[in-house]
Amino acid sequence: MTEFNFDTTFRLMMSRRSERRVVGTIHKTDMGIMSIIVCFSIVAYGFLNMVSNTKSTPFATPDAHTNIAFIAYGVLTGLSITYVPQTRRLVMIFMFVGLIVSIGITLTCVDDVENESALCDMHHFVTTIVLISTTILVALVEFARRLSYTTLLACTTNTAYWWNIRQVSHLQYEYTPHACVGCCRFSYEGDTNEKGLPDGFGTWRDNAPHGEILTGVWSEGVPIGPFQTIDHTSRCVSRCVRIGYAHDRTEAIDSFSFYEQRTEHTEWGVCCVECSTAGRFYRHLPRVHDLILSQVGHEQCIQHMMTMRSTESMNAVVFIHGFNCSVHDAMRRLGQLWTIGDFPNDFHPYVFGWPGMKSVMYFRAQENTHDPEVLSDFGAMIERLKGSGYERIHVIAHSLGAGIVLNAARNNHHCIHDIDTLILMNPDYPLHDFEESISRVVAICDHVTVYADATDSALLLSVLANRRRCIGRSIHMLSMSPYATRFDVIDVSWMDANIPFLRHTFFHLNRLIVDDVREILTTRRRAEGRFHLVNNASNVWSFMYAPVYVR
């Protein structure tokens, strides 16, 4: 029997453990939007003071150095809480303390105008400089803490010596880092290769603080998924799934640019995506791990997905992302939906990546949803999935991505005949074009569902920019469609759980929607057959669920 080679796997698992400890979990008290607003207010305050150059109130200062310090502090704080979010609460506490001190000194100086000292003249500037120094120090300490442990692991040449690793039984080891107190154990049970590395199906156990119990598929000592891991201390659960993709974008799958162009050939591949599933959610998840397959043919990609979850009847679920989204982001959202929903093994997730552009290039992205070549690439993906043995093809389209499948229907693309289920999430598609598209979709596809939100702020911007209604906000108009009996509309306007600021992208986190999507795909029931929905108008349905603020 080959001796177990723990070196590579141990280093990786210690790095994962360190990341969980340093990055931490998302807290309810995290003040993301509020922090950005405060930072913007500080910058605006300094800028307006410089422009006005008057001292209209005791709290205003026309001093240029002080106002420049205000602007610098707002910018540095914004960068700190954006790129090192772990510093957010501590930086905001220091900001609050600095504000109280500054107000106190200001009020003292107002009451004692005759004996005004140099501190009264400079206290705004001094306080701001101290806060700037504190913010930089906190960010540097947190950044160094994040990198030091991982760097130490990478630089350690003798893992067994540094961690004082000793074998206590077959495939079970004890370790105690030098200069540390306490003894921990790790073990591995499962398949190994000729090098002694975990390869195949196996379970890693580590009882150290924030160690993990990881069960799943390994390759060359690295967990590649699918797998499930449980934090030994917090008992938080995360899962990793494999997701196939096909894209026709020129840039890499982990990036997106202002002006994306279509490639001549569609690239296929497979990635594994790790997502938090239960307990507290980690800040660094969801995350796309290393590519399993990249730039391969569709036969190799589809065969790999089928091999991992081989059943008699297989279903492919294709997710089409929207505007301002990379293929990586699309896989993260689909992976989160997949892990929380715990979809059956006979459902295989795929992502179709199209040139969705970025930022101010919205209208260019909108044009791409009409591009015959992009529609042809989407149709080719559907046809190849169907021709590879999938019994049913299900499509989930989000935002502007809905235009891909609906425009394909308007153009009578033959791929529409292979789609069994169509789910439109907050679709950004013109209402006046929807009737023609939906008439052709419902004639072929027997299950169409639209999730609409009348309070979607992102779609409101789309309505204002295009000066026309879109179906994602037009719930009442959808209920008056002549084809209303052929498709379902789920009104999510009132929902408030796991809802972001713009109310545009939450289908992968809201438990009600996740469960509803799962039921649609697995049981193929219409809305009237799903017990958690109630009809409120024609083909419009709502979830029977109390808002989170009801006690």
C-alpha cells in the first residue's frame, strides 16, 4: 500500500482554514451601503467647503488644508471598507469617536471665543489627520493579517517539522505548530493515487479551530468537487458543485469589459463553484475554483458533466446572465442557487455567456441580444445539449439575458423547439415586443414562468433610458395578455428577505424563489399546483409568506 502523502493536501487545507478565520462571515450589522454614503458625504462636505470658502457655521471651515484632508479621508475610508471589508466596523467606530471629539472641541471653542487657542483653529485638521492615519493603520494590519499566514504556509519547506506532524494511527495524524499550545488531529479516509495523494472520493477531518470535515471528490490531493464541507468550530456548511459553460466572449471568463466582442467559436469548459449553504455565510464565497476543463469541445464538456452525475433521465439547466456580468459572476449565482436548492443529480447546470458589456455600454449590450450570431451561438448550445442525450432542456434567463431567448423565439429560431421550461427572472425586455415572442414560446414550451417586481430599481432605470415599459415591472399588463392562461407571473414586489438595494438580483438567495424554481424544474407543475402560491389576478401569483418585519 502506498504511504499517504499529506504534504500538499495539508498545506491547502491549512490555507483554507486560515482564510475562513481571517476573512470571516457576513454579519447583519455590516454597514455596506451606509458606509459608502457616509464616505461620499465626507468628500462632498470637504469639496463644498472649498467651493464656498465661507465660514457660515461653527462646523464649517474654509481652510484648504483641512478640506483636502476631509476629501482624502473620505476617499481612503471608502477604499478601505470596499477592498478590505473586515475593517468596516472598526473604521466606522473610529469615525464616530472622531466626530464626537471634533464636535466637543468645536462647541467648547464657540463658548470661549475670547480665549480661542491654536487647538480651536486646527482641531478639524488634526482630528482628520489622526483618523486618516488610523484608517491606513487598520487597513494595513488587516491586509497583513490576511497575507501573513498564507505566505508563511507557502514559504514553509518542511511541513512535518514546522507543524510537528506525527502519525498516531493509519491515516491519522497529530500536529502542533511550533511556538503554539494545543494538539490537533487530522485524518483522511478514501481513495489515493500512486503518489499517496487523495484522488477519488474521500473525507478529510481536522478538529482544529475552524478546521473542516470535507467529503467529496479529490484530484492530486486537491478537492475539486462536488464536495461538502463543515466548519469544525462554527458548523457552517458549504458545498461545491460543477458547472459547465459555453461562451462567445473575447475576454477571459473572470472578466468583462466596456466593449466586448464576439468570438468566432464558442468556448466550452467546466468549473467548480463553492458556496455557503447553511449557518453563517462566508465573505469569500461563492467562489469559482480552478478550471477543471477549459477551451475544450462541447463533446468533452458535456461528457464530463454527464459522467459526474450519470442517471437514466438527464436534464440540462442553462442560465443566461444579464448586463454587466462576467461568466464567473454568472457561475457564482447559478452555483448559489444550485447548492441552496439541493437539486437532484439528474439536473446538470450550465451557463451561456454572451457579450453583456459593462457600465455605460448598456445600449450596446441591448443590441447584442438582437445579434443573429449571438442568437445562433445560443441556439447551437441548446441543440448540442439536446443532441448529447439530455431528455429535457430548461432555460433560466435573468434581466437583459431574457432578450436572448425571447428574440430567438421572435426570429423563429429552431432551438426554441428544444426548450421544455423557460423561467424569466426580472426580465428587461420591451413589453410591446413580448406579445409576439410569448405567442411563439407558449406554442412550443409548455411551462413558462415570469418573476416580476414592480419595485425593481434597475428595471426602472431601463424604463427611463429606453422610454418604454419592460415586462419585469409590468405585472398588471402581463395579467391582461391574450396568452395569460399559457404562462405564470410570480409577483415578488413585496418580498424583503435577502433582497439587495436595487431589488434586481436575488433569485439565487431568497429561499422562497429557490424552492419555487426547484419545484418548477423537478415537478413541472404550473403555479396553481404549487401549494405555497396564492392567485391574486388572472395569471398573477404571490407567495404565502409574512414579511420579515412581522413579529
